[in-house]
Amino acid sequence: MIVSCDMPFLMAGWLRFLVERATNSAAQVVVPHSEHGPEPLCACWRTDAVETLQAAFERGVRKVTQGIALLRAEVLDERDWKRFDSAGRLFWNMNTAADYEEARRIVEAEQG
């Protein structure tokens, strides 16, 4: 599993579902797809994809989505992940101090 460190709204239930789905899949990558596109930094990648991805990297491929296109991929859409996050924040990430403050405000509002 590869998970970005700046996704404050990931949930344990979703991650368990993702791992279980990947464990039972023949796909080399199980990747969710949100309204923003594929979410490869919250996905399960099989180690048998390494050779294909390494060869692509050596040919100059740098976009993760181009790497995914070379693999057996299973895409999880909104039907799969929305039940874990009806607010649509599951894959939201923090890139700035303002993003951090917004995430903090959301968490505090939900707790209080």
C-alpha cells in the first residue's frame, strides 16, 4: 500500500477495504478514482509490477498514470469509496499552511 502523508481524512475502514480488495484481486494495482482522477497515492501496488514500472521509468515515463496504464489495474470508483466518506474528503490533501488550517477547522467542527 502506498499512502501519501498529507491526506488527513483517510479512514481505517477505507484502508482495510482497499487492502482486502487488493488481496483478492488479480490486478497489479488497485487504485481509487475520484472526481479529480486516479488517486495513485492511496493505492495498493503489487511487487510484481516493479519490473514493468522500472522499465517504463528507464524509458522516461514519469507520470504515475502512464505507469498504471501499463499494468493490470482495478479501478475503484465512487460506489466503492463513497460509503466511507460521504463528504468527499477522503483523498483531500494538504499542500499549504492554509490547507492545514482548513483541515484542522473541519476536524474540530466534527468533534465539537
